[in-house]
Amino acid sequence: MKKVTTVLSVVNRLPYLNSQLDSINNQTIDSDIFIIWRNRERYSLSYPCIIYENESKHFNSLYGRFYNSIHIKTPYVFIVDDDILPGSEYVERCINFSKQNNDKVVVCTFGVNFASGETKYNPVFRVDQNLFLDNPLQVDMGGQGWFMKTELLYYFLFQPPVDLTTGEDLHFSYCLFKNNIPIYVLDKDKNNSKTWQDIGLGKRGEDDKAQWKTNPNHFPVRDKLMEIYTSSGWEFKSKKTVI
């Protein structure tokens, strides 16, 4: 059995898929690949797949990719947005970091910290892909790529989702907080792109396919989720732990 299964989401960025598959197949840690297919074009790849032909009749795939991944058998899982292109050493670094923390940590590609007492989606600090950290940084919310021991996915079931149109990253981050599982974004070497979470440094995510541009409910729903989760005990600290 391989150590990792990588879960890729194909939404509206089909031209990015081949390079993303190459980046996963070129990792220093060999990975199984599982695909969540939301694209309108016909599926014709030789990888295991769940196809969402009509999201009004199927469980929304933004959340469904986490629920479906619970059945993965490899020790680790890496769930990746379709605009992320990890460097060839990234998965290996995630495994090493997870083991250093007794596999009780989730490593994310992107991160956000909120101010203490904040009840709206108003990040006080963003760890974007183009930010170079000297050390791993703990964040309140992680997104865009989630690496973890597969069993940690069960925390996604901690409570039912509030709104399926967006906010799966907020939902999971809140559930992890309530179960004392920290979220980290790793450091990276400016001179070694093999270590980067995204060798494109976030440029792909700025295109016109980005959900925050295409979904008018993106930010209103996130405000609603923040109000619900903070009223349920989600707490933030303006300064996070650096390892």
C-alpha cells in the first residue's frame, strides 16, 4: 500500500489538470490519485473517480470530496484545489511534519488568522502561496490543500454543514479547533521551489474561475458561518505559534 492518496478536484480548470497530475506523479513520495470530477467535459482518465453530473441531485462536491475521502485506505490523504501545483518535495515534507507532531496536525497550503473576538470573515493575517515563512505557522483556518493522517478526516463530521455553497474550509477548521487539532502552513525555501506548496505562487487561483469571483454568496455565507462558529466557541489569537 502507498502512503498517500491525493484527491484532486476538477471543476472548471481542465487545462490545469495535466500539469497538476504531473506534479503529483513527480512527488518524492509516490501517491495514489483519486479524482472528484465536476467538469462538464466527459471523464476519460485512468484514475478512480466520483462524478458529480448534477450538483442539484448529488451531494455538493465542495464538501463531498472530504466525505468521500473518509473511505480512503492509505495512511495519509492530500486533498487539493484545482489551482494548486505542489513542488516535488512537498508531500514528503508534509509527512515528516505530521510525524513530528504525532500525526495530530493538519497541514494546509493556505492559511488565515483572525483577530481575537472577530465574528465576521475578516482575516487579520493571510498566509498566501506567495508568502515565504521562515518557520511553520499555526493558523485559525486552512485551505486550498489539506494534508493529514486519513483518520483525521472524521473530524469533518463533527457537525453537519450549515451551507453547502461554500465554506468547507471554515467548516473543517472549526471542527478541528473543537477537537484540539492544530492547522499549520509550512515554511519554504525561496531558493528551492521543490519545497513549495504551490510553485505557481497562487497565480492560478487569481483567474476568472475562482469561486470568490463567480459565487456572489461567497463572502456573505462566510460571514454567516463565522457568526455561527464563534457563537459556538471558536476562539482566535492574533499571534499564532511558530515551530
